[in-house]
Amino acid sequence: MANYSAPLLQGTVSSSFKTAGALWSSGVRRLMVYEIEFGQTGGLSSTDCQVQWDVSRFGSTAAIVGAAVVPNALDIADSSPLAQYTNAVTTELTYTGAAAGLSIKSWAINQRGSYRWRALDDGDNLIIPATAGTGLGVRALSASFASTGIGSLAFVER
């Protein structure tokens, strides 16, 4: 069992959801997300505004276009993960409907703020099954903030 961290990045936060990071199984191992940190950087809107962050499930990566990233092992003795990860997404995934868990987590934070979600224990982790192409995406939207969303996502591969 190894722990990994991957960067969230979305340079075009807009009035529709844009994915800052997508993590999915290669079909070999189960993934458990235990921490997500996120915030905004860049020029501030002249009026106070909010950015809505969302974590949702998807069942296929066929549509995704973005920057492939190899997550960093938190212990340098661990091997590279078998999981797949993409950030700076330019062509969005198709997220699954409410019955399958759309908007597992959702937060609205001030443009000057940041947020950290952490599972209290292993029973609270967000689970990605060992099914190829199944995963979680972290995305952001704002009607007024038009700059960059950043952060990190930490997970266990078992």
C-alpha cells in the first residue's frame, strides 16, 4: 500500500465546471482518496466572489484531454502508481448522474480563500474501484472569478 500526491490545476475557471484534476483506476488496484486541498491564484475579481469546487464520479475517460501527470510517491522508496491522473483538462469528462454519486463533495469558497478536506479515518476515504476508467474528478466554477484554480489530491493505492 503506497501513498501518492498529485497537483490540481485549472487555468480557466469559468461559469461552467472545468476539471482541475481527474484520478482513475487502471483496473489493477483500488484507490482511496484521503485528502484534497484547493484554492485560487491570480488576479482577483474587483467584486467579492465565490468559487464552487466539486468532487464527482465518472465512468469513462474516453473524452478527457489534458496534461497527463505521474503522481508523486510520498515515500520515495515506493514505485510509480498504476493509477492514471490528468490535470489542466481542456476537454471535459462525462460525469455520472446523481444515482451514481454526482457531487460527492461540494464547497463554495471566497476567491481569497482555500480549503482542505481530509478523511477522518479509512472509513471516510473516497473509494475508486479497481475498474478501468472509473474515477473521481475535482472541478471548479465561478460566475465572476476568471483565473487559476490550484491544489493537490492525495490518495492510497492498494
